[in-house]
Amino acid sequence: MPEFLKLIPVEQALQILLSQLYVKVIAERIATINSRGRVTAEPICTPLPLPSFPRSTVDGYAVRAEDTFGASESLPVYLRVIGEILMGSSPGFNINPGEAGLIHTGGMLPETCNAVVMIEYTQPVGGEVVEILRPVAVGENIIKVGEDIRVGEEVIPQGTRIRPAEIGGLAAMGFVELAVAKKPIIGIISTGDEVVPPDRKILPGQVWDINSYSLSALLDQAGAFPKRYGVFPDQESILEAVCLSAIDECDALIITAGSSASARDLTAGVINKLGSPGVLVHGVNIKPGKPTILALCNQKVVIGLPGNPVSALVIANLFVIPVVEALLGMTNVAFHPKVIARLLINIPSLAGREDWVPAKLISSLGEMQVDPIFSKSNLIFSLVRANCMIRVPADATGLSAGELVEVHLFMLE
């Protein structure tokens, strides 16, 4: 196998790919209740203020704040209770000087009310009088109209991935459906003479196809539609035919190479036949995943992943997921949640190469700690046992036990 001409740093390689990516988001409308994990295809503005009426934040008595000034347990203020404000209805009365109204959390305030006294600081006296045992300030224990959001305010930008909080916000505004980006179709082609589908019995020297399954799950989680094409031998004519068909049917294509050196060369050559400009990057300065191929063929991304399953999944998180996010129109592409944790044991590394090490993030005595999981790059259960990845910067000659290190959480889900 020829040596790579140039190993590109991870961030530079991703920028080369994304800078040439053509994105056209196609919108579709779906029910709000089914939108978790989808990405908004247009900005969402509120048609009404929230809250749309002034509300109490506590159980207590709606009052005019000035009527409570000077109140204390030793010298309470006495107010006449003129009624109860029922939930889900208008008050039906105003609060005049010397008056109060019983109100519940979330209840609508009378127009002349400007504060609520918590019920804990009151004492009923008979049926129509209440003692106020402490004063309240104007605006205390109430929410004003539009205090959360104003009419016409953009509350969810385009390109936002919908979480349960957004679903709650949409319901609060009365949206029963919304426009989301249509899921991009990502083709997955597995190659290798030794690779067979998991539903077949393996013979000596053969392995079951891991990559198309793990990558399908990763793509589904990222908001794409994975389309598996199956396993194909290391034969150029066969691989070229299936790739031409797949790139025509899909929005992007992933090819997982076989384990032999000839297969990697074969993948790059076939990719260059799928359209221009072809291969943009062949070789990334990273472990695992050095033989990664990034390409653009007739405005569609094609990525050649290493054949071993750990490398394939790590590289897919670093390069495939940002492509999916870009195709969905997301604004925060390639963001990985990360924390700083104390390293429990040394990690060796070569200067000049970025390393990603599977690890277990734990909490001990209130401190975040991280324990590396060392294994060969083709052992998938090193990732099964992990819940995070430690990034070793390219300029580091390893990391020492006890130091604070950068931990990425993209392996958690």
C-alpha cells in the first residue's frame, strides 16, 4: 500500500469537506408530539405573548401591595376577602383598597392586583377576613403578560434540534405541528472478502459485518435515514456499480473498507469515478482512523471509513455526524459536549498525532474522573464498555495520571 502523501489534522480535514458541501434543506410538516430529535426547517415565532394573562406563582391572596406595607406577625394587616379566583377562569372581580382575593398557583390576577401574598404568611379570621403577616412588594409572586416571550418573538431558530423542552414550548404556544428538515438518506456499503452479514454462518477466517449495524444506529440517532446496501467483495467492478447506484439514490454515502491494504486503495479509486472533484482528503492525522477518505462527488459527500469497527465508529462521530448535521441545516455543526475530568492512569501518545481513547467517565467524591480503556483498534467491546472519549491533542506526548483532561461525551447515547 502506498504511503499517504499528507496527513491532514482533524479540524482542517473537516473544514475542507464542509466548505464544499452543498446544502438544500427540504422541509416536511410533522406532529409536534413526534418531533423529538428532528431539526426545525424554519424559525418559529410566537403568535401570542406567554403568559397571555398575568398569573400568580404561588397559592395565596391577590392584593394591592401598598395595602400590606408595614404588616408583621405582631402587627398584622387585615383585609376583606371578596372571593376566590377559580382556576381556568377570569377573576370576575377587582381588588379595591382593603380587599384581597384567594388565588391558586397559575390563577389569573384581577386587573387591579399587583402582588400576591403567599398563603404561609396569612391567617384566616372568620370567613371574610384574612390577616397578612408580612408585606409584599409590587410585582412579588406574579408573572406579567409576555414575561416569558413577547408576541412575534423568535423562540426557536431554524436549524435547532428539537428536545423535550422545545416540544413543551411549542405546546405552550398552541403549535400541534411544525416544519422540520426531511431526514437525509445516507447509504452504507460494507466491503471485504472476509466480511459476511450477521444472519449467515461464518467460516474460518470470516467475520460478521459490524460496521453497517453500528453506523445505521449512529445515523438514526443523528437524525438521518440509514440505507444499508449489504456486503460486497473487494472487486472494483462490483464496488463501482453499487456505489454508482447508491450515490444516485442517497444524499451521502459511506463506504467501510475491507481489512486488506488493496481494499483501501480500491475504495479511493472507485470514489474518484463517482463524480468530481472526488477525493479531497486521503489520510487524517488521527488514531484510530488514519486511512479515512473524505470526498465530494457531484455535490454529494462520500466518506471512506476504516474497516475496523472502533476506527469506523470514532471517525463517523468526527466526520459523518457533522455532515448529517449540515444536511439538516443545523447551525451548531460538529459540536461535541465535553467536560474536564481527572485522568486516573497514564495515556501514552506520539507527538504530532491526535489520539482518541475510549474511556469510562465516573464521579468519585464529587469529582469527575476518567479511566481509559486500552485495547486493539478492532475490538468493538472497548467502545461498549466506554461512555466517552478522551482527546489527546496532537502536540501532546501523552497524558499523565492526575492531570485534568478533555473528555468528549459523543459515545454516551
